[in-house]
Amino acid sequence: MHDNRGTEIWSSQQPLSTVVRAVVRCFDSVAARYGESAYRGKWGEHFPRQELDVLRRQLP
């Protein structure tokens, strides 16, 4: 992550499974809070259900 001057202000290395778990949890939270139908109105895109299901299947 960089600030507006291009200076690195945070860096991390995580196993892919940790990142996948975090993404799935975040999208589950968004779906629970707003609902999949309201997602498009808020973010201008369809809720990524298929992509989320693919990620979920990759979890151990």
C-alpha cells in the first residue's frame, strides 16, 4: 500500500489460503448486510456469486 507520494506505508506476505478466507468472509459480510440484490445498486456490478463460490471451494 502506498500513500499519495508513493511511499510504502504497509506491506505483508500471507499464505494464499489466508487471503482467500479473508475475501470470502468480507463478501459474506457484504451479502449479509446489504443483500446480493442491493450490491449492484451500491457498487455498480453484479454480486460475484460464482467467483465467491469458486474461492469458497478452494478453502481447506
